[in-house]
Amino acid sequence: MRSKSLALIAASTGLALAMTACGANTSTGGSTPTETNTDSASGGGTKVGVILPETKSSARWEGFDKPLLEKALKAEGLEPDIQNAQGDVQKFSTLADGMINAGVKVLIIATPNSEVGASVAQKAKASGIPVIDYDRLNLGGSSDYYVSFDNEKVGELQGQGLVQGLEKLAPGKKPAEVIEIEGAPTDNNATLFHNGQKKVLEPKYGSGDYKLVQSQAIPDWDNQQGGVTFEQILTGNGQKVDGVVAANDGLAGAVITVLKKYGLNGKVPVTGQDATPEGLQAVLRGDQFMTVFKPIDAEANATAKLAAALAKGDKAGADALATGSVEDTKGSRTVKSVLLEAQLITKENVKTVVDAGFVKAAEVCVTDLAATCTELGIK
């Protein structure tokens, strides 16, 4: 899936949104409200339903997306009802039914898989409710719009990060042996991340510079299963590995736990994604080589502006915001989209994430990292 246009972003860190437009689940960034109303905003704004997918695999959904979406939607004069399906597709469907029956004007969904997303979108459409696919595109669905990051580009950044890590930690090693621990096969984003990684890594595999030991998708982004799977692959390869592609920070953490067991942590570059506090700590310690910073406030703000236009029936206004497009390969349709850019983060620029207010210095600069943070100017 290729984007036809990108909405570029930048914060105080050098990224800005060029449009008017995966740790602990309690993590909150500096720009994140510390207190939120779980069910809905008070007041008499236009009702909008939001359903998030789960909390098991990543801190982001409850720690970042939920409060940032609530803040952004309220700022647009909307009354959000934000719920989390906790990875349960039946619960997701039930929550959606309740919101549809309650007469929400817009439904925003980040789904556990495309099947339930497509089903929910179809029900909403039958009730005249526009649907926004948030962060994850539902293949074979009928949602009106899609807001996310350029997820193939995210995968490319992961591939580039691995290359940089191998150049630093295993210079001259040929072939460098690589294990890939990928996201859920039912998540279209995981497919896009992998596609992006392949753009960078397949030429390396083809030339003999790198050797792909095994690539394995992990159902439901389950970190525990990811660790078990990685250890099985590692031991099956004689406990030899030079680099690991981990699709997000949660899977990276599981991989690092196994690497510690075999005395390999810090010697093997591990990729990640989401710039969680735990992921950033691992980057600063040298156990994880990189992560990907995706400013979720930009994603939430873009989604809120789009929802506000749709709630008013302003399709032209919504179309003016969704200047990009992606292809739904299963549904053979083009989906109007807002696509944002992400940033590769290594030890040297962790400060970028803190300065942007995405996480607090105190969440990253724990006791054993205090000196490192001082050296890097993180405060």
C-alpha cells in the first residue's frame, strides 16, 4: 500500500503537522492530561464514539491515545465516549452496537482485526454514521476515512535502524544473522511495517551481507509469546544472532529479556517502535538500538478535526483534511486518508521525544539512567 500524499509534521523538535487540520498502561506524556473521564466528556457537545483495541501489547492506547483523543475531541466541541475492547472482538462489536444505538454522529475505531472492523463499519454505515479508521486500516471494510502514520515508512525506519546498529555493533560481520519478530498477522499495520522493513533489508539478504534466520509474526502482538518464540528461534540457531527486528517496543522488551538470559543484551541491535518510556529506557541503556517516535498528539488532533467536520455533515471540509489516500487491497477501494510521518530515535536523540512533551524526563531518567540523561541533556 503506497500513500499518494503525506501530511508532514513537526513539533518543537523539528517536526510539525503540515495541515490545518506499541510498558505500563499508566504512562502519560507531558502533553497528556493526567486525569480523564473514562466514559465521556461532560457537557452537551455532539456525541462521538471511540473504540480502542487493547492494553496488553502496548502502553500507547490507554496511556497516550485515550487522553489525547479526549482532549482533542473536546477542543473541537465534541462529546467523546472512549472505550477499550481489551483485545476481545465480541466486546468490540458490543461496544460499537451500543454507540450506534446511542446515536453517535461519528464512530472512530482502532480495531483488533480487520474482520470486526469491517463488520462494525457496515453496521454504522447502515445507520448513516460516518466511520474513521484510526491508526489501523480495516481491509475489506467501508470506513469513510483513515488517519494514521505512513506505516511502510515506519518499517523502513526500523530497517534503517537495524542497518545502523549492525554497522556499529557488528562491523564487517558477513553474513550478519538476523531474526525478525513481527506483529500480529491480522493487523494490517504489521504487514505494512514488514513491507517497509523488506525494502531496506531484502537487498542485504539477497547480497549475502545479512542472513535471515527466521521471520515470525506474533499473534495479537503478545509480548510473552514473542519472547518464547524468539528464544526458540535463538536456541535453534545455536544461540547465535547479530541483529533483531522487533516490531514494537513491547516485543523488543521481550526479546531483550531473552538476550539478557544468554548474555547478549547490548551486543545485538534490537529495533522497536512507539517510543514508550520503557523502550526509551532500553535505548538509553544500550539494550535496544532504536525506536520509532510517532507523535500521537498529531494523530489525535487530525482525527478530531476530521470528526468535527463529519459531525457537521461537512464532507467537503473532511475531504480537504484527508489529502492522502491508501489502497484497501482486500476491498479494492481507495480510502481518503491523513498520513503522518514518524522519526527514527536512537540514544543520541531520545531528548527529541522528551522535548516534544510526549514523555516526561522523570519517566525515562530512572535511577540507573540519571547520569546518562545528564550527559545527553535530558531534563
